[in-house]
Amino acid sequence: MSEGRVIKQEANFYSVAHEEQVYLCTMRATLKKGGEQIKVGDRVQLEELEAERPVISDILPRISELPKPAIANVDQVLIVMSCLQPDFNFLLVDRLILEVLYEGLTPVLCISKSDLMDDDLKEFLAEEYAEFPHFFVSVDEDKGLKKLIKQLSDKVTVLAGASGVGKSSLINRLNPEIQLTVGDVNQQGNGKHTTRHVSLHRIGLGKHSGWLADSPGFNNIKLAPIDPGDLGTFYPEFQPFLGQCAFNNCVHWHEEGCAVKENIDTETERYYNYLRLYEEAEEGFRQRVDAGKEEALTKRAVGKNQRDQVLKLGTAGRARSRRVHRQIIEQVGNWAELDEEDIEELTPDEWRI
Ligand SMILES: Nc1nc2c(ncn2[C@@H]2O[C@H](COP(=O)(O)OP(=O)(O)OP(=O)(O)O)[C@@H](O)[C@H]2O)c(=O)[nH]1
Ligand SMILES: [Mg+2]
Ligand SMILES: [Zn+2]
């Protein structure tokens, strides 16, 4: 018996990679009767490899499952962001990192078009994202690709990133057999792109080749239903100091005796965007409560596969929300002549000065 990886599905046929070969297989009838569904990314047992149509006789346990794109056993998400053209979007990157961690996957940052940046920008980005695996890559100048390929080997990776950052160029370079259109604006618009059959492409050669999903994931802009009070647990830079703050419900914003703020560099984009995302998480939380559900189901940072916790927006939550608004007022500083209601309607983008 041999083991393989499902890389494509069409109707009742599955393309399964086993060593250097790809076999077009069918599913064993008994497996089908058992109600099993094979997904792209699945590791499967193959029988009758020498036959014209090998069969999949079993599906090995999955380590993860993504609903969109529908793919099993994803190890990591490669967040591609250009350093320039378009400008590096810190908030988008932090949001994507958050979503990826929330799904229990590993975020890997690929800073593309590195031929366009100077040493200062490189140093700045490397400091901001020191906590995460990050790669500076230039497809045009053929730089950083070997290291990136090493990070992708033996793993299943899904891409994420905004338009125009160089995803297609990167995939083309990593696997010259795929030729995606470069420079085309995605005509299908946000989220409407429904590739029914996502497929995986081999990256690198030999035994340790990795697999890259051809359809981008993690492009939804709405924040996952994270309890605002838990947001800090998704920040590896906060981790060593969590639990040491004076208040045990500290959200590391303006509290006295906050061990996180005392120890991390708060003059960073990462920390600034933490505050913006905190606001968003809180807004989402309030909406879930207002949506008529008496209790908002929230997920704790331990991962969604573990027991969900039920929380109500009680006095503490409301107090926190008032504090947050006071903070916004402080942030707008010289806009202080605006009345409070106007300020509350400002979007996070507007209150950055
Ligand atoms: N300077 C520079 N430009 C690059 C590099 N990689 C890609 N580009 C350019 O960036 C533009 C967009 O590249 P694409 O690969 O189409 O970007 P994409 O992320 O696939 O864009 P969408 O398909 O719209 O999401 C093209 O004009 C590329 O030539 C690079 O390493 N350096
Ligand atoms: Mg593209
Ligand atoms: Zn704190």
C-alpha cells in the first residue's frame, strides 16, 4: 500500500501525487458508502498503483480543514505583501495574521518586490515582524526565493494577499509549469471568485516538495468573532508578559501597571494596529450581542476546536467600551473641538493623524 496526496478533484476523479508521479484515481466504493468525502490536501492510501485506475482505499486523519478554499491539512498561510507599489499595508497584514492564528494555522510573511526597497525600510519591516517567519523576495531580481522554497517544503500552503502585490508572479516563479496572468486585475471582485475545485501545485523538486494552493484564501475583511479581551493572546510579542498586568482583565491599552506596555515597544505599527483591531473586535462583539442573541458565543484563543465560552456584555464590557471612546478622543487630539458623537462615528482610518 502507498500513501499519496490529493492535489485535485474533478467529478469522481482524484489526482493523487505519490513520489514524483501524479495518478488519476477513483474512490473505493466502500469508502464512498461510508459517507467519506475526499478533499484536496488529503493524505490517502492508494491501492493498485500499477492498474490503469488506482483506487483510494482510505483517508488519513486530517490535521486541519479550511472551509474556503475547501482544503485539508493546510500547514501555513503565506501572506504576500509588497514593500512598495502598492505600499506595505500594515493593518491588512496584521489582520491576516490574526485570522490565520485564529484558524490555528501558521502565518508566514512574504515581503515581495524587495528590489524596490532600501535598507531602512527592510530593517523597519524586519523589526515589526520579528516574531513571525518572514522572507524578503524579489521575483524580478531573483532574490530570497531559495529560502522561501525551503519554508514551503513538505508543507501545504495557502496564499493570502491584496491585489497587485505579486502573488501570480511569485507562483509562476516557484512553479514554472503554472502560468498565471500577471498584472491582471481580478475581474471577479471580492469573494465572488468561487473556484469550485481548488488544486495544489508542487513547489520544488524531489522528496521534500511542498504544495501551494492556487486559490487565495483569507481575503475576507470582516474580523473573526474574537473576544476583544482575548485579542492580546494572539500577539506573540505580548505573550511573555500576559498574566503579569496589574488588572487581570487588562487589555493593554491605557491601564496602569500594564506589564505588556511596560515591556514591548509601543511605538510600532503592530501595537498601533492592535488598538485598531481591538476596537473592531469590540464592535463585532457588541453587534453579536445586539443581533438578538442573548449571549454572544465567543471563541477563546486556545482555538476554536476547543470548548467555546459564553460571555455576556456586562458592566465590565460597557466600562471598557467607554474607556475606548475616551481613548479615541485623546487620539484625535487637536480635533477635540468636534463633539463626542461625531468622534464616535469616526472610522479607525479617519482617526489616524
Ligand atoms: N519590482 C517588482 N515588481 C514585481 C515583482 N513581482 C511582481 N511585480 C509586478 O507587480 C505587478 C502585479 O503582479 P501580479 O503577480 O499580477 O500580482 P497579483 O498579486 O497576482 O495581483 P492580482 O492578481 O491582481 O491579485 C506586475 O506588474 C508585476 O510585474 C517584483 O519582484 N519586483
Ligand atoms: Mg494574480
Ligand atoms: Zn496589560
